[in-house]
Amino acid sequence: MHYRITFIAVLIISFLGIMPTQAQQAERVVGDTIYNPNITYSGKGKKYEIADIQVEGVPNYEDYVLIGLSGLSVGQTIEIPGDEITGALKRYWRHGLFSNVSITIDKFVLNKAYLRITLAQRPRISKITYSGVKKSEREDLESRLGLVVGSQITPNHVDRSKLLIKRYFDDKGFKNAVITIVQRDDVSNENQVLVDINIDKKDKVKVHKITIEGNEALSDNKVNKMMKKTNEKGKLKNFFRTKKFVPENYEADKERIIEKYNELGYRDARIVADSVTAYDERTVDVYLHLEEGEKYYVRNISWVGNTLYPSEYLDQILRMKKGDVYNQTLLGERTVGDDDAIGNLYYNNGYLFFSIDPVEVNIVGDSIDLEMRIFEGQQATINKVTISGNDRLYENVVRRELRTRPGELFSKENLMRSLREIQQMGHFDPENLAPDVQPDPANGTVDIGFPLVSKANDQIEFSAGWGQTGVIGKLSLKFTNFSIANLLHPGENYRGFLPQGDGETLTLSGQTNGDYYQSYSISFFNPWFGGKRPTSFSVSAYYSLQTDISDRYYNSSYYNNMYNSYYSGMYGMGSYNYGSGSYGYENYYDTDKYMKVFGVSVMWGKRLRWPDDYFQFSAEVSYQKYLLSDWVYFPVTDGNCNNISLNLSLSRSSIDNPIFPRQGSEFSLTAQLTPPYSLWDGVNYGSYSQSNQDDMNKMHKWVEYHKWKFRSKTYTALSEAVKCPVLMTRVEFGLLGHYNKHKKSPFETFEMGGDGMTGYSSYAIETIALRGYENSSINYEEGRGYAYTRLGLELRYPLMLEPSTSIYALGFVEAGNSWNDVKRFNPFQLKRSAGLGVRIFLPMIGMMGIDWAYGFDKINGSMQYSGSQLHFILGQEF
């Protein structure tokens, strides 16, 4: 009403402004031309043809644009005075761009009229200033209001901004916030204003007391528990729950109360009265009066309209029978809500037009007869499948991941699986992925659209650190949209300096600090080798060189003690001189002592159809060659060691989001096997001495072992909201076995503790993270780990889920241990820890994080507990 009154008032003023202007200029007649004609608005209009239209007052717009806004055009026949001029004025005012509008007649020539439109432009914004809010709140308001420097400001903009700001702070609990928007002329810029947005948030309004009456079936505590977002302040049970009062949340909480009663059979439950009154300036009192009604039970359930499935089968799926409590929540879930609901039974078989209507046909006392009325309809065939918003991949690369294809029957399960596969590609924002389903009942078809929001997925890692050996630099480039097929076809197939579009991954990495340490690797991965089936193929190669500088010896005070005791105790002090007297700084420059590693691998993988198509199987053949020269940090000090292995892996992943999973699970079972050389080489390894270095060098020329690992994670969302807490569980263990008890492999052992990362690549040792303890500090009896286990429970909460940045906080408890003998494996003898952390995912960098953890146990006979530890995380663990 306010806008309508303002509009009418301005329109009247505009007309009144025209009439005196024409009265002030004397009408003049020259032949057939009448200049400055006097218009009598009370008289009957006369028809004229518009011969010309002139516009003045707005120099920064083209005349044809301004004339087009009026709806008038040269050659048009209008009545003067008449509705056409009035309509033109209304159109100008409706746009809100002008503070004054007038249309006058310059002259009449016979039946032709020459019009002049005079406009006064509304001012533009030269600067916007917010006061009374934090930086984060200001940024939120800027994105919501749409006020931009350089744009025009209208009364509608001001009123709308006040309303949006008020709603924003209402949602945050500041119900008494006062907003004023002031416009000041900018003296340095003509027709521009300074906009001051002043916000006085006042104090948050919280709930002082909740009074509930009329409840008998549910106690006050249970009713309060249903109110997720409306809770009394000052009570310990509400310590982790919000206490602010937000009207929208309060209304939603009232609905939850009724839903809970409906779930318990109280179909007539209602809130007959409620009120919110101010207790003081900062708190309110909430009053609820309930009427529970009678508790109802199911007497009979009958089915009507079902021809595809017998009633007995539908009864089994419904999971409600005679004598059960009339649970309306369960009824909704079992008909359309759950993944295995009756609705999805039909939707997954093409019956997109299916509907089900539970009708209460008879109520006798506390018993209800239900009639389940089903409309099956015809099966829907997919007509068109469109993809929009994809500017990264070739369209066939996206389409090959879809389970919805033209000509096939519609399936909700296939639709949701298609969304998951697109998410797993990593090239599109998973938080803005929603299908556009357009059914056509008349033709029995459906069109499906996939509107995508592309996001950068390539990663660049450049890091540098300082250690006792100097600066250690690392550069890693990961291109996730590589196209090897276009490598020799430059031009439009190149995006930037690399061929892109096929969704293949090329990774280049280098790490060095000069002569002491160097490591280089290259790998290529194709998820659809050949382009027709989801058969993956990868190849990789790497090389590393390390002199006598050991990162684990110099960069960790722990290892100075551990290696002394380990090697002197197991192999004799004479063979392993780790004391500070024999290993000094003069050895820094002895480049004749080194370990070189060459490695290549080839992997082939296939998506399975059984037990389901979430399973994948892969086989990898790898070869590693170790060249050692007087390398005293390892049981093998000189010579060449060869490691040829076959790695078989069975894995399954059904997570819904690769960055922040809310549901699903991951697991993998791997077996890494080398040939059992000791079974046929005829060598009696029992005669070899573990303390004789020459024997050790000969024994491991051909490395042999069998290695088994199991890893699993599950994800459970604790609410249905987009920003919901997620519970992650972890179970994993690993075993390193041998074919010959006298030839245990020193390669591929486990080291546990810390963040799971090391500065240098180690001697074929797998590092297992266990936060709360120093890196690689947990090894049973100070020996190499031939078995390990790790258990974990992690609660995550998303802080930001955007295409450019994803951030989530986490709290965790975990436990683990490693043993130097498989026979000592004991999953109940674990080192425990707990802590907090945060993860940040940036598309160009990947996952980063920082964790604080506290280790509750002693390690390796130490008299001190591990205590507080800080861990920096790079990359995403399995």
C-alpha cells in the first residue's frame, strides 16, 4: 500500500508539473503549425500521429533506449490527451530509474504531434558504508542486497535492503535490530550519493522460559527435545543447542512437535494456543498449550489400483499391519520417503507418473481403516538428456558417466546414480548439482536436464622448508583434465598450454634441496581406457636420490635415540654406528654414500557388476630397484635390491561427495605379492647371519614378501540439512608376511604416528598416521612394523561448501599400534588419542588442514606420555 500511494502521488505531481509549464509558454500559431499548444485535459482527446520524439535530461543513455521505455514510437497514432501518454508516464515511473518525468507537446502540424520527454535521472551510488557489523556480516549483506557502486538507488532498493537486513539479523537472533539507510549528496561527483547503512543489532533475543500445558503422553522434557532450535538458556542440557529465538525456527519446531505426536499415533494432536512474550529486553517467554487427542491404531489396510504388485507384497514393504500404532511418519517414509519405499519401487521401474494416496476410509473408536489408493500410470521413456554449464570436459566424457539414456525407461535410482558419478568426477560443484526432470504425461516421456556448475580441479603445490640440510623445495603439478589423444593436435583442442577435455590425469612432481636429496615422478591415469567401458589404466615412473643425510635422523630428535637402540640391539653396535661420535657433521658432504631408487608401475582396473557396480578391481605390476652405497641407515647397506610385485585390489566406494561425504562408505582390500624366490633358489637362508652385513646384502638382492591391507570408512549424516554434522568411522589394519622365516623383508614395513607424512620419501616404508604422537614414533619394542591396526571416530561439521572453497571442522578420537612381529598383533593393545582440527579444500591446491591432538599413552618404554601434538595435513587420506 505504501508503494501504491507513493506512486499515485508522484504521478499527480508529474501531471501538475506539465500543465503550468505549458501555460507559461504562450501558444503561437503559424500557418498549419501550432507551437506550445494548450492542452485541455478535461476535454475529449483528438487523434494525432507522432511525427518526432525528443528526449532530454539523461545524457548517459541512448535516446532510442529511453524512447523504447515509454512504449511510444514515431508513426504511432495516439489520442492527446489520452491513455497512451498516461501509460508512458507510468512505464517510466515503474522502472524506478527517474526522479522526475514529464511529456510535453512542442508543436502540432495538422494531425501530427511533436513530443518532448524530459527526464531527471535518479542518483547513482558512489560509495557504500556499513556500520555496526563485523566484516563477515558485511560481506554476507553485500551478496544479499545487490547494492553496487555505480548503480542507481531507488526508494524500492532502500525499502528492500532494510527488509533483507532485518531478516538476516532476525535469523541470527537479533530481533530488535534497528536499520537506517541514509543518502548524502557526493559533493565531488554530480548526481551521485554516499549511502550509509547504519545497523544497531542490539542484544540477541534468547528464550528465557518455555511453558508447556496439556501434554500427558509426552513429558515436558520430551516436548522440549523436539524443539531443535528453540531452547531455554541457562540449562546444562542445552549447552550445545542454540538458545536464540528465531520466529521461523519456532514455527518449524511447533511442526516437529505435532509430527512426533503423529508418529506415536496421536493423529488429532494440535497446538490450540501459543504465545511469545517479552520477559525483558534480551529474552522472551514461550507458552504452548497442546491438545493431544486420542491414540489411534491400524485396524485394516486395503490396496486399490495396484496391478503390478500383489497386495501381500506391498504389505511387506509398507511394514505396517493390523494392531500397529497409527504412525503417520512411518506411513510417509514407507510410501515415498525411504530408498526402498513403495514409491521408489515404481519409480525405479519407469512408473514416473505413479502416485499413492493413503485414505482413512473408516474410523471406529481408536481404530482406523486405511485404503491405499494407487495410480500406476504408464511407464515413462526418457526422451532427451541435456547437459548445460559444462565448459571443461568434452560432452561425451560427461555422458559416459550417466545411467540415464534416451530411449530407456526412467529410473530414479539411475538418475541419482548419475548425479553421484558426476560428483565423483571432481570437475563440477557437488553442492549445486540438481537434476531438471520434465515429465510429459500426454506422451509418456520425460526430459532430463543436468545443469552443471564447473569448478577448477587442477592442483599446483609449491612448498619450501628449512632443515639441517638447507632449503627443501617441492613443486607438484596435477592436471585432472588432460587429453593424451590431443597431444599432437594443437589448436582448439588445447586449453592453455596443455591438451584438455578427456578427464585424464597427468601428475608431475619434483622435490629437491640440491646434492643431498632429489625426487622426481610422473604418472598418467585414464579412467576410461579405450573410451567405451569404465576400464582404468595408469602408468607411472619415479626416481629418487638421497645421500647420507637422513631426514628421520636429523629432523626428529626421537630417531637419534630410536635408531641407536634398534640397530645396536638387533644387529650389533659394530655394524651400525649411530652414535654422535661416529656420525658427525663431516659426513654431510660424503656423496659417495647414497641410496638411489628407480621405479615403474602399470595398473589396470575394471568396474565390476557384482555384487554391485560400486565395486572395482585393479591389478598393478610394479618394479623397484634400490642402489645402495655404504648406506648405514638400513639393514641392507651396499648393493642392488630388486622388488617386483603384483598388487591386487578390491575396493568399493558409494560416497555421495568426494570432498565432504555425508553418506555412503569406502573400503579396500589389497594384496601385494612378490615371487617366492626362496622356495626355488636353493639357498639356505637359515645359515645367514642377521649381524653380518655381507649376508644381509646378499639375502635381499631379490626382495620377497606378501602384504595384506584392509581399510574402511563409513559416513552418516546426523540430520537432513545441507550443513549437517557427519559421523565418520574408520577401521584399518595391515600385515606384512614372509615366505621364509629366515628372510623377512626390511622393505614395505609400517611406521605409525603423526600426520602420516614425511619430508623425504623413505626406504619403501609405509607411513600410517596416528594423531597425538610424533611422526613414525610408534613401533612396538622399537622395531620395524610388520603389523598395524588403526581405529577412528570423527565428527565433522561443514563451515563453507562453495565451488571455490570448502571448509569443515572436525573432532576425533582414534587409536592404533604397530608390531614388529605378526604374531604379536593385538587389536586391544592400542595407543589412544583425541583432538580437534579443520580442513580447507582449495581447487588449485587440494586439501589442507591442521589438527591438534593429545596422545594419552606412553611410547616405546618412555616414562612420559605423548601429550599435546600439532599436525599439519596436506592431501586427502583414504
